[in-house]
Amino acid sequence: MDRITSMRVFVRAASAGSLSAAGRQLGMSAAMATKHVNALEARLGVKLFHRTTRRLGLSEAGSTYLEACQRILAEIDEAEAEAASQRVKASGLLRMNVPLSFGSRFIAPLMPAFARLHPEVRVELGLSDAQLDVIADNWDLAIRIGRLADSPLQARRLAGCAMRVCAAPAYLDRRGVPRRVAELAQHNCLSYTLSAMQDGRQWAFGARGEFRVAASGDLLANNGDALLAAAVGGQGIIYQPDFIVATALERGELVVLELDRPVVELGGINVLYPPDRRPPAKVRVMIDYLVEAFAQAPR
């Protein structure tokens, strides 16, 4: 027998003074209510009630057990109510995994306004360029940039994201400006180690990365900002998303290289979340907030 249900039957029977009354209140037969109490007594090895044809009274052990059951059932009901409320009320800890540079630039600045809108939600930002497992690592949300692999995760698009091949004017003055992707083999190409399209030996071009050319250099890094700093300093050429290089391009610290092959199409910026027909309110409000924020943001 289900122990929690048996406890509920016992508490109702103690209150009503009757197993049949307890059964009616809980939508079960008197025989089933009796089985639940019998199961409890067998499990505990004590009699919980003194039973007569006219009266049902608690034993000494039953009185002690009644207090414990009332406390336990109240805590269970409170826990269930709290969990159910999170379906409709945004509250609790929201864990969100975000790429480091993108999260620092674009997600962290959005958090103060989100906190004012939803003061009962606490946000944990996990900033990492590593592709962590959303479900296994218990993330409520994740932002991913690029083409999405097949997975059970749900996704909503936040924005597009273009790639740029660029370098500092000082580097180009010193080494010359490449016009064809084949010329990259004669240049210092600084690669991002977490990308399948630039592995330190080759860079991929074409909409789906179908065209690969030799591209190597004296610096590899697992973070786009590290490569940006090196490129701005004149060390070499980088192949990075628009959100990494946009400010440096506006300032003239970098210039875009126009080559004879198109850059890879990243596939956009998406927010991912575990499959759930009714995700908690804290998840829904964050997704809606991000979608609206990026819809209103400049490109």
C-alpha cells in the first residue's frame, strides 16, 4: 500500500472516528480504508486503534504516530503547493548557461531590468564557452550560438549572427591584405579552439563550411575576447562572430577582409531549454524577456 495514502487514511479516521467515514472523505471504500490502516499497523508492528463495533479510538502508539503523520503530511502538502505555484508564479533559482563573451556583453546587462520585473527569481549565470549538457548538468536554460545539433531540447531564436574575418590595420600594413581564402596560408591566423570550423590548421568557408583552406598561426584560444585582444594588437587575422568584433570595427581597430568565398552561416543565437509541455514560470518569463529584449535591440 502507498504509505502516504495510508497516513492520510489514518489521520482522517482518527479525526472522524470511523474508517468508513475516512474512506468516503478520500473517495475509497471502507474496506480499502481498513486495508490501508492494517498495512500501517503491520509495517509498524503496533496497533494504532482500539476498535469496537461502535467506536474507533487511538491507542497510545496511535496518538504519538498521529502527531508525526499530521506534521509530515502538512510538509508534503506545503512542498507540493510550492512546486505547483512555480508553474504560475515566477520564483526560485533559475540556472542559465551562456557563452562567456556573449553573456558578459549582452546577457548580464539585461539582468537588472529582469530582476526588477521578477524580484522573486534568482539567476545563476554560468558563463562558459564549453558546450555543457543542459539536462545532465541541471541547467534551466542555455544560450547557444551556431547551428543546433539534434537533441530533445526546445529552442527559440533570439537573433541572427554573422561571422567576420578581420585584422588590425597595422597587421595588414605589415603583411599585406589577403583577397582570396587561399592566401590565408601565408598569414598568421589566430584560431578559436572550440569551433569545428577552425581547428588551428584549417578554416571553413561557404554557407555550410563546405570549403576548407589552410589557416594556422601562433595563437589558439578557447575564448573570443582573447583572440580579439590579440588581433587588435596586430598579432594576426581572426574569424569571429559579429558580436565579438563589432565594437572594434566601429572604432577602426579592426577592418573586415573581403575574400573570394563567403563566410560560414552560423545559424543564429538561440535559447534552449529542456522539453516540458508546461515549463516553470521562471523559465517562461526569462525566455519571453530575452526574446523581447533582442527583438528591440539594434542589430
